Amino acid sequence: MTNGVPVRGIELRYLLTTYLFDHGPSTVDELVAGLACQGFDIVGRPSKAVSDALRWEMRHYRVARSGVVGCR
């Protein structure tokens, strides 16, 4: 853990969706790095937490996968 604001669950999903809306299609690594640069610390294993959060958002048609992830 770093000194960033810890995020998980719904807060992480909202941050990821907003990040994708603002920055366009991104890889999971880019999303993790982008949130870290903004002062957030993803709780748990970052790549898994982001993947799980994006899976939820994909089921609700808020993001789409196309090699990289982007907003619909």
C-alpha cells in the first residue's frame, strides 16, 4: 500500500469509468497507473481489482472491451 486514498468496490468502479470517459481506451496497467498518479491506491491486487470492477461495468453496458477498455 502507498500513501494514496484506498479505493475498492463502487468507488473504484466510478473512478475507472470516469477515467475511461476522460482519457479514452486504456489497458488495465494504464488504469492502475492513472489512478495512482491521481492519488488513489487500489486495495488488494490492483490488476485483479480493476479487472473485477470492469467486468461489473461491462455487464451494465457502461464500458466495452476492444483489446483495451473504453467507455461506450
